[in-house]
Amino acid sequence: MISCAPGIVPDLDPAGGVEVRDDSGSTRNHIGGIMTGKRRIRIMVAKPGLDGHDRGARIIARAYRDAGYEVVYTGLHQTPEEIVEAAIQEDVDMIGLSSLAGAHNYLFPRTVELLKEKGADDIVVCGGGIIPDEDIPTLKAAGIREIFTPGTPLDVIVKWVADNVEPRGEY
Amino acid sequence: MNDLVENVVKGDIRAVARLIRDIDDGIPGVREALKALYPHTGKAYVLGITGSPGVGKSTLVDQMVSHLRRKEKTVGVLAVDPTSPFSGGAILGDRVRMQRHSLDEGVFIRSMATRGHFGGLTQSTRSAIDVLDAMGKDYIIVETVGVGQDEVDVVKSAHTTVIVVIPGMGDDIQAIKAGILEVGDIFVINKADREGSDKTLSDLRLMIDMDQKKYEDGGWKPPIVKAQAVFDKGVEEVLEEVEKHRAYLLETQGEIDFRRSPKRVREELMDLVKNRVIEEVLGKLTETGDFDAAVEAIARGEKDPYSACDELVLPRLEIH
């Protein structure tokens, strides 16, 4: 409630969202509370398979958050079935799969396949991790839109979302 | 929109997921959907779980879901995590602890970000509760970090509010006292194997006992349960206390008031009205350059902010 928050002044941003600037000078975006009708992109970062290394996935999640996206992290050891069900419940626009353990040739296409079965293949899927170059064409042919291998700068990964992911279509 | 509502009532996962998204994103058509949905609500039992970060709320919720599922109850979970005030983004990590229920059709889990709403968090969470209620969930568990008035309001609107603490946080209890002790119906000391759990227990008991008069007059006396949620210890006891509190509410308020207690309805309606007014007035402000013009005029010393406020708001109060 604005009137109860002394020192907080509403400011109007040109895009129609409402920003609130407090007197310490920091800026917070307050577009959610009022009916602006702006879709906020939601991303699921998922770790399919038995791979127990999620440092990379966590760093990616953090980078997405810092770029202003809402990121749902699933945790380790997920089956494609669990990931797809969670993605539908969370109504995410994109799934980022991370695999460092070599099972990507099964896990990534299986995820896309399940999304199709559930009528949710408008959710964009991309992947990352230790993925040999020769596997990439097959994965892309299976519907994984992009693969990010080690050494890809974070801003490339983040910018890819802005360029390739739109909020999902109407129900 | 009508199809959407119909499918929510039928329990269609995609429809439910989308309607909650529409609520969160503030899609204008959502109001009509919520109107149509309202007659289907008021059946679920709503539990609010709150406590500082790291006390084990998500783990407790995960275990409670398992217990409720064993009793063949269906469960909806709304896990609220903070939005970064700097980027507007959020990492919603509560699901990590609950993901084992992902394939269970009797469980629907949704992560929500606080998004820095104008008191709108309360409203959008309540609306999301209505959606899960209408889809037919028996229990709805809302989990929030109990910081700030909005989040306290969220758990306050639950039938039963569970406050989770851990031993050895000392002043933490003081912090709770200031804000949310009053709204706790059940206290859980999680990670009770840690040093200091007896001290925490006696601190809590002392605080609760200070309201002795209230209990003598028939008020609910909040029980304290020691638990180790990660090992599934004490979880059943928490749920037993929930059922006792539910029975207490039914007995003291009666079936009808229990479903829609006038106090809760009053708060909900007040929030809706406030948000609607803010929305309409700010929405109209964004259409013109009046706000910026007023800022400049005040900065130049030509106008005082109070008159400027009147000039901005009063003409815009005529809604429709």
C-alpha cells in the first residue's frame, strides 16, 4: 500500500510499468501488483538424470534472476517426466536442462517428446553442460533449440532468452 | 476465459497453471475469471507456514504433503519466495524439497515470487488459493518467509498458521514476537536435535503463557511441537495439532463462519478495494505526462506536493 510506506514515491516508467523509488535511491519495479497485463518470463532450470553437479545450473539460475527473470529450480536427479510435469504446473516459458554426465542424448530429446505429448511444446527447451560437438546437430533436430557448452559467456546465455523466448501463447 | 474457469473446476492442470499466471501477471480479464470461480471456492482447508529463511519450511511442507497424501487428501502448495529488489528477477527454490511429489496427480505445487507488489502479494496469493480451492484440493499450504506486512497478511488469511523456528537463534524469537507471534496458531521448533531446543521451547512457552487470560476466556492456546522435518519426526504431531485447531475453529465459529469468517472477508474485500483504486488511478496516470509535469513543477518550486497530489488524484477518482 503506497500511503503506508513513508519515503516511497511512485514513479512512472515509459513502458507503462510503475517503478517505486525509495529515498535511499534504489529502484524497485512494481509492475506485478497492479493490472498492467505484462507477462513476466518464467524459466525452469532443471537437472535431469543421475548427474550430481549443479554448480553450473545454479550459476545460470542466478544469471537469469539478475536479468530479471523468474527462475524455478528443480534440484538434482530429475526424470524428464518430473521436469515436464513441474514445468506445466509452474507455467514456465522455457526449460534449461543441464547435464554433465553424458546422458543428454536420451534425457534432452525425451523431455521435448513429453512436452509434445502433454500439448506443452510451446515451452522452449535449451540445454547446456558437457556435450560433445558431434551430438549437437542430433539434439537440435530433436527439438532442443540451443546447446551451450562450457566456456559460453553468461551474457550470451542470458541474451539468448531475450532473443528467443516469448511468453507462452494464450490457453 | 470461461473455458479456462470450467477447466480449472474440472481440475485441468494446464488451466490451473495458466490462471495463476494470469493472476500473477495482472492480466485484466482475470477479474471475470475469478468472479466465475468464486462460487466454487470455500471448500479447502488453508494452512499458512512461515518462518525465517533456512528453518526448514519447505522440508516440513514436503513431509506434510506426504502425510496428507497417505490419508488420501489432495494438496495444493503455494511457495512464495522473494523477488530481487534490484533486478526484479527471482530464484524460486522451494520446489527442490518437494519435487518428489511432482508426478503425484493429487498434488499441485506452484512457486510464486513476491514481485514487490503494492500489498498485492496478499491479493494475488489469495486469488491463487481460490484457484487451487476451486480445482478441488482438500488442503492448501501456503509457504512464505514471514518478513514484512504482506507476508504476515498472507499467512493470517489461512485457517491455521504454523510458525517454524529453530533452536539457537536467540533474538529471532524477539523478532517473531514483534510481528507474527500473534498470528501463530501452532509453533514448530524444527531441527530440534540442535543445541538449545529446550531453551527455545521455554522461551516460546513463556511468551505464549503471557496471554493466559485469553486462554481462560476460551481462546486457542498455541501448542509447540518439536520436530526434525528432514527425518519425518514430529510431522504427524504437527498435523494432529492442525486438526485440533480445525476442530476448535469449527466449534467456536460454526460451519458457515468458519468457511468465510466475516473478519477474513472484511480484510480480503478491503485489500481488493485498495488495490483496485491504486490500479485505476495509477493506470490513468501512466496514460498522461501529468505526473512528470507535477514532479518538475514541484522541483522548480512552483507547486507544493500536497496540492499536486490533489490535482493528480481527485480528477481520476471518477471511475467508469
